[in-house]
Amino acid sequence: MTAVSDVASGVVRAVVEVAASPEKVFAALTEPKQLEMWWGSDEVYRTFDWQTDLRPGGSRNCQARSPKGDLSWVRGEYLVVDPPRVLELTWNASWDQGPMTRVRMEVAPVGSGSRLTVIHSGFGEDAKRSGSYADGWNRVLGWLKPYMERAAK
């Protein structure tokens, strides 16, 4: 699992391989009940109230609660929905005052599972913001991997 930021261009690229089919990975990225089960941890934040309208132009949003009880949210719109290969959306987070960004998730079959590649771009003139997102995607993929592998058993 890797997540790296190209600060000069403001692009984060994160990759993880999991022991699950592309269909199962895509479902984990789009189904509200599954998203709530794996996206977050008690030590960092827990996501809840996932709402998805899985179609180009449809909305996607959730809330999160930190261990101290602080609330945050992420909102966006689906741009590309091509199951089980591609999911692309806009990203607008309550803690980030920069421009709206874009997240592209590509799922490909490999060996006995799937490779998920996340490309987060559009950080604008403040491309250095992408560095904190590299850390964030590394954490998120670190939550996804064991969830997918437990579900595959």
C-alpha cells in the first residue's frame, strides 16, 4: 500500500491491493452501510450518515465524528460511475478551505484480488495541501484493506 503526493502538480496517487473481486471493492466504495463499517476508526474519526445517489450528477456525502465529538463532513458529486472499474467524484471537505478537488478511483483485477488506485487532484495554487491528503488516503486504504480481506473469508 502506498500513497504519495506530487506537491509540484498537486496530485495524490494511492494504491492498495486487496484479496477481493473488483465487484466487491466497488461495492465497498459505494454502498452506505459498507462505507460506514470500514471508513474510520475509533482513534481518528468515525464516518456515519452516508448518502449516495450513485449516478453521474448524483450526490455523495457523509459526516464524521472525532473521538472528542467534533463533527466534520465531506460532500461531492459523482462524475463517472462505471462499475466495477471507475468511480470519479468531486470532493469538498468541511476542514479544507481550498478549492473543490477531484477523486478518481480505478479498480482492476490482479492475481487473486484487485488493485485500487486513487488519484486525488485539483488542489490549485496551494498544491502543498496534497501532502496531508496523501497521509489521509494512506490511512483510508489502511482501513479498507483489512475490511475487504475479512469480508472475503
